[in-house]
Amino acid sequence: MEHALIPPSDVITVEFDDHVAIVWLDRPDQRNAFAEELWADLPMVMDALDTDDNTRAIIIAARGQSFTVGIDLKAFGPTLLNGGTDPSSPDQPTSDIAKRRATYALVKRLQRTFTSIAESSKPVIAAIHGHCIGAGVDLITACDIRYASQDAIFSVRETKLAIVADVGTLQRLPKIINPGHLAEMVYSGRDYTADEAAGMGLVTKVLPDAAGALGAAKETASEIAANSPLSVQGSKAVLNGGETRTVEEALDYVALWNTAFLQSNDLLEAVMAYTQKRPPEFKGE
């Protein structure tokens, strides 16, 4: 089975298992802290997978002891303190307005990293272990399903760093957990266990260890990939589209969606497979 060409990266690797893509955060020596390469490479990888017809489900996992400890302050600290520009660069802003524009541009660029996950037409599953701190929470809230190992620790750490979280957590987490848990997690900046995260609804399922979390993610991804990609991706589009619509508007939206896509070869295959008592073989057509 041929897959789309994945952009080369020193900090991300991609493996394929039939119709499932596993995206590995692969900077284990730095506990997958988000330095420039991760911020830049992850959206390119996600965009490539989104256009790959042979990828039907995506897993995001991590090498090493931690899923991610968040933003690499050693790499990004000087830039943040300098208003969004590298202090070693010869081209420095010449006014306060120029510095603010540089900060705005930096934040928008970093936001794009996790928006590329949220906007993927394919379901995305996070397999989390160890630390999931700061930008890690931004990442997993952009995913559709979250599995965690028993040792996973979650923290919206920005308030402890004198930062307002600005790359997705404050926008996506309110759609996942209730307001009281949200306020406590964001304002306190404290660590939460996997069981606490599951109790809040942040985590879908807790597994004994990292291998168990990845195994559960693979099992679910394979189940998803066995279904009609037209139906799965259409369902995700309709779910996302319903977030900003009234019930009546959302019902009309799905009616229009099925008007466009219902009469597919996949539907014919589903009916034929049912009558012939065999598993269907969907092609997304």
C-alpha cells in the first residue's frame, strides 16, 4: 500500500500500519520539548497525512519517558522575552509596535501547529504516557480521542510561568471538561494524574502503561480504519460543523452532506457485504 510522501524531520517519525499512521514525537533526549523543529514539522506532517487517501486514522505517540514536557523554554525563552524575535538576529524590531507585531506573528504560527491536528479530516488519537505538560495539553485537546498510561501526568502549566496559554488549550479544553474542572486546572497549574484526567473527561481511557495506551490506540484506530472513510470523515465534519450551529441548522447541514455523499460505492459495498455475510472492503469512493 502506497502512502503520501512524509516531509523529512529530525524530531518526528511516521510509521504506517495498513490504513493507520502513527506519528511519533521523536525527541526523547529532551523529553519531546517543543523546540522550533517540532513546531514547524508537525503541521507539515499532519497536512501530508490529511491528503493521503490511504491514511484513515492517525495516532500521535511519543518516544522516550515523556509524551512532552511542553514548550522548550531553553530554546524559546530568549525569543519570548525579546517580544517574539530571536535576540541573536540582526533584524531587530525598531519600535514597541514592531515588537508586538512580531509577538502576534509568533503566536499565530505556533497556534497553527495544533490547529493542523484539529482540522485534520481523519480521526486523531493521542496515546499519552509520562508527562503531558503545557503545550502537551494544547496538543491532546486538538485530538479526537485520548488514551493515557497510568503514569501520565497532565498540567496546564502556563500560569506558573507567567503566561496565558495561547495555542489552543483555553479554546478547546472548555469543550471537553466542565467549567469547574477547567477553572481549577487552568488557574492552579497543578499536576493531575491519569485517573483524575479520566474523571474529568479529558482522558477517554486509562491503561496500565505506555505500551497499553499505544495498543489501545492502535486497536481503536484499526476499528475506525475498517469503516468507510467517507462515512468516518463525513461524521467528523458534521460533528465539527455542528459546534457553531443550532440543532435545526446542524440537521440541515447533515441533510445536505448526505445529499452530496450518501450514494457512494462504499454504501453499495456495505449492503452487498451484509447480504453476503462477509466483512466489507471500503475504498472511500
